[in-house]
Amino acid sequence: MSVAQNLSTVKSIIAEAARKAGRAAGDVTLVAVGKMQPQEKIMEALEAGQRVFGENRVQEARGRWEPLRARYPDIKLHLIGPLQTNKVKEAVALFDVIQTLDREKLARALADEMKKQDKFLPCFLQVNTGGEAQKSGLAPEDTKAFLQFCRNACGLRVEGLMCIPPVDEPPEKHFAMLRGLARDYGLAGLSMGMSGDYGQAVALGATHVRVGTALFGDRSSLREGL
Ligand SMILES: *Cc1c(COP(=O)(O)O)cnc(C)c1O
């Protein structure tokens, strides 16, 4: 299957899940996850009209996207991987949305850098819905206080929540938890759902789904050395 064919399949699954949930397909943004994928596949997606992409690593994303920005000025790049404070400057310069805001130190660093660059990016708070020790993200019960901190103390534009459910659990309860938190705190954005479960995520209210393998194929053969 070509990337263009995969794109059209994924979009129709999103549209169908949205329709069933009484939502408009246009309410869901497909974030194509390019991490560890060969450049030809990314180019195919661009040629097929895809403009919203997600990347995990600042360095990898820079190498790929800086040269393409001039040719595709309408690209939107979402940072979906953990952000270290020493990469904040590069991240603010490169990305359009930061989806992985999860701690005070990072919030302060982002706020300072956005002021310096006069570039006030929308952010999503990453919530560790499964309480996994190895995973980044806020504890669900800390979401409210952290949201207030980001807005009031840092002046950040927080527009939504993001989660990555544990791999060994059905994702629905995590999606429902994230939706509940977003509703409680009046946040419109919900970034949830990946290749294996974006249909369910749309059914449960996702506004952004992050899809890699279903568009570009398996990354595993490229993983060595990374
Ligand atoms: C890699 C990644 C994805 C995409 O995963 P697929 O299963 O390939 O669709 C989505 N979100 C995050 C945070 C990721 O790191």
C-alpha cells in the first residue's frame, strides 16, 4: 500500500468513527507521525496533501523539517515526544504545537523562550493516565493545579490534554479519563489515539489522533542504532 492509499484509508476510518459519534470529521486533526520513517514516505504524504506532522525528537525533526519549511509553508509540526529543557529553544523555533508539557520546570522554560522568540505556541498537557513509573506525564490528580500554574504563573496557551495509554491495557478507559479531565477543566483539545486505536479515540472525543505505522509502515527495521 502506498502512503497516499493509507492516508485515505485512515481518513475514512476517522470520518466514519466521527459520524457514528455524531461528530464532524473536520473536528479531528490527523497528526502523521514521521519519527524513524524514511524521508521518501514523508514526501509521499506531503505530495498527497498531508500537512500536520508529529515528531518525537527535536534533533531528528530539525534535520527533516527545516529544509522543507520553505517549500511547504503551511506545514504544522507537533512535538509529541518528551522535551528536555536544554532543547526548549530549538523546539520553540521549530514546532507549532507542544503536546508534551508535563512539569513546572519545563513550563517556565517554555514560557521564557516563547517570550524571547515572540512565538506563543499552543500547548497540550501530557497526562500519565496509567500512572506508569517509566512514562512522562502528569498524574491525573495534578492536572488542575498544573493547568493553573501554566496559565497564571507562566501565561502559556494551554489548549488541550494528551495521553499515551499503557500498551497492555484496553485504551478506552484512558481515553474516557482524559476526556473527563478535559471537560472538567474546560479544555477543547484531546490528543489521543495511535495506529492501533485511533477509531476508538475518535469515538471518545479525540480532536487529534497521532498515527505513524498505519500511514508509513513499521518502524522496527529502522530502529537499530537509535
Ligand atoms: C510513535 C508515536 C505515535 C504513533 O504510533 P503508531 O503506533 O506508529 O501510530 C503516537 N504518539 C506518540 C507519542 C508516539 O511516540
